[in-house]
Amino acid sequence: MPLSEVTSVAGFGEGANTHSAHRVQFYNHDGYLISSVVEHLSSTLLRGGVGLAFVTEPHREQICERLHLSGVPSEVVEAHCILVDAAYGLSCFMRGTAPDRRLFNSTLGDFLAPHSTAAAQGVAAFGEMVALLWAEGKYDAAIQLEQLWTDFTDQHAVQLLCAYPLSYFSRADDGKRFAQVCAHHSSVIPAESFISGIVEEDQAREVAELQQRAAALAKEVEARKHAEARLRANQVELESIVQQRTAALRKLSLQLLKLQDIERRRVARELHESVGQDFAGLKMNLDLARHFPHNTELWDKCDQLLEHCIHEVRTLSNLLHPPIIEDAGLPSAAEWYVQDFAKRSGIRVSFHGLDALSVLSDQSRLVVFRALQESLINIYRHARATHAEVSSSSEENSITLTVADNGVGMDLKKVEQFNSSGASTGVGLTSIRERVRELGGHCHITSSPQGTSLTISLPK
Ligand SMILES: Nc1ncnc2c1ncn2[C@@H]1O[C@H](COP(=O)(O)OP(=O)(O)OP(=O)(O)O)[C@@H](O)[C@H]1O
Ligand SMILES: [Mg+2]
């Protein structure tokens, strides 16, 4: 029904209307809102006028109940109180993202037309449609709808009450929008946190504005508290990670120190047992040769001892840092080491595919060489093997080295722990695993009473 028909049937004349009002109520709790709405509607209904309320579903029942309690007979409510679902009301005149003026006016007309006689005694309207739009973030549409209501109340004797929860304006940058909403109303009613005593409209607006700022501040304080709590939790987590890493680092450096110590003892032993003994023998022979300078057998022995010393010193220095890796490449260095090991240990060692090792980076080469040394020495010390086999192959993205023996096998618990975490083995295997993993590779041991096999794999 067009607006002209509404005004004619409603009988609440056109033009500037001194009986009109467009008030806005802010609230914190539903209970307070319901009391205000019931007070607003009941006085008009009891005077024989019409109540028109666009309400959200949770408020509808409470309003009916409270109207009854406030003395409005149920037949009056039934006859003259029009309760419309706010979402449905919006669907009648929203087109796209904006309210349509013509549809808005005709919608109000459609609801009021059947009550034209009572409407002459006054119309009290209440609307939550703007709050619904606001909750969906459709601020512009809400302000446009406020304007349509203002125009409507300008032309018709309607006492209109709008309502918004104060929490809708609790962000720091909501101040401007809050002021905009207030500006569209003839009077502003602050939320219940400020009780009465206000007589002047200016004072009420000021109080409402302060309430909005307080709500925004409270929210900001809450957000900061949350952020601080999150920060504290992160800090605790970070500290615990640092502690764990520090402990792991300390353990590793202890292991390395131990390893260095073991290495030094080995070198000292080698020097003492091999070169030291040779030099002692050489000294004795030289003393004898001083007395028997023409004894050629003595000089030959001195020669042999010196040769042996030179050989031992070269071997030792090669073991400590194999320059042969840089000079001749890893395949040749590995071959030299394997052959030398076989000679010194008496264990037969076969090897194949070592050329595949030539593509490895400098860092990886040294790690592979150390792994080869450690696994062969382990075979010598622990496996009681007669035969070992060293092999290497090139896969799509990696190079693998396998050192296997036909010895007594390894304790299966140790094998399992080594494969899963690297724990519970000696420094030798642990440090191989650590070094290989540092380079992005991995190690694996398989073992049975027929022998043990260690495979390391490094990226190309
Ligand atoms: N080839 C093998 N055959 C049988 N047992 C082995 C073999 N290799 C290693 N093991 C077992 O695994 C254990 C751990 O070896 P790992 O090299 O880590 O330490 P280690 O040789 O005892 O001491 P180190 O720290 O001086 O190397 C050995 O003590 C031994 O019991
Ligand atoms: Mg070892």
C-alpha cells in the first residue's frame, strides 16, 4: 500500500509532526531493553493506540510476556500490537545492499492500514532492524534506514524507538559511527550503566558518547591483556625450546670432547707403541754401531727401523687428517684406507663401486671417510669377523656407502635404538649419525648373528 493511503487511513496527518520522535536506546543487557520497549509500547496501547515492533526472535516472547505483566490486556496486545520479525521486515524493503524508500513506506503502510482507527490515538514503533544490519557490518544500509525512519516520523505522528547494544560500538574506531547513529535521532538514551538524573538532551548525548568510549577502552584493555598472555605463553615456550637445545648442545659437545680425548689417546698409544719403540730400537742400534762401525748388519737394521718410522708417521698423519682425499680424491683415499686396514687387521676386505663417491661435496667427503674408518675399526674391535665388504652406489638423489661384515652381529636393542634415535651406542656410531644428519642424510644398521651392515646415505 502506498504511503498516501497509509496516511489517509491512519489518520495521523502529514507534515512536520510535533507528536513524533525518533529516539535511540543503547543497552548492555536484554533485560533493560525489554523494560524500555514495554514501557514505550504499553503507554500507547493503554491509550488505545497502536504498537508496531520489528523485533528479533529472542525478544518477541519476552516483550509479549512483559506487556501482559505491565497490565496491557492480552486482547489489546492481540488486536493492536503488531509484532514483526525484524529479519522478515528487512526482506520486505531491502534491495541489494540498500533499503528501498518506496518499499519501506509501503511496508509500514501494509502493517498499519488494518489499524487505522486506533492509529489515530497514536503509534508507538520499535525497531531492531537497524541493529540487525549493524551486526552484519552493513553500516551504510543501517544509516540509510535510520534516515528513512526519520523522514517517516517527520511526516507522521509516530513515536519511534530504535535500539543498539553498546557492544556494537566497542572498537577503538567506532566513535565516528556512533556519533553518526546519534546524529540521526531526536534523542539519545544512554545504556543502563548510567542510571537517571539526566534531564537535558545534551547531557544524555554526552553520557552515551562517554559510554561508547569506555566500552571501546574496556575492549582494548581486554585485547591487550590477551596479547600479553599470548606473549607470555610464547616466551615460556621459547625459553623451554632454548633450554632443550642448550642441553642437547651441551651433550653433543661433551661427546665431542670425549671423542677428541679418545682420538688423542689412540694417537699417543700409536706413537708410543710403534714409532716410540722403533726410535728406542734405533737408538740402541746406533749406540752399538758406534762401537762396531763396520758391522753392516747393524746399519741395515737402523735403515729398516727408520723406514718403518717414516711409514708409521705418514700413516698416522693420514689417519688424523687424510690429505689424500684432497690430493687423490675420495675413491682413491677410501681404497687406500681399506687396503691398509686389511693389511693391518688381517681381515679380508673386498670393495666395489667406490667411484660413486667422487661426486660428493667437500664436507660430505670427510664425513664419508670418517664413517668408513669408524665402521672398519668397529668391525676390528667388536665383530670378530673374517671378512668385510665396502660398497658404494649412486641413487637418483643420493650416494650410499655400505660397510658389512660376517661377524657375530650387534645387540638388537642397540640396533633399534640407533636406528630410531641414535641413542645408547658409543661415541663412534653416534657421531657418524649426527654428522650424516647434519648434512641432510641418514644412517641405518641391520644386524643378525651372521653379521652387521651399516649404510649411510648422503644427498648428492
Ligand atoms: N660391526 C659390529 N659388529 C658387532 N658389534 C658392533 C659393530 N659395530 C658396533 N658394534 C657395537 O656397537 C657398539 C657401539 O659402537 P660405537 O662405535 O658407537 O662405540 P664403540 O666402538 O664401543 O666406542 P667408540 O666410541 O670408541 O667408537 C659397540 O660397543 C659394539 O657393541
Ligand atoms: Mg666405535
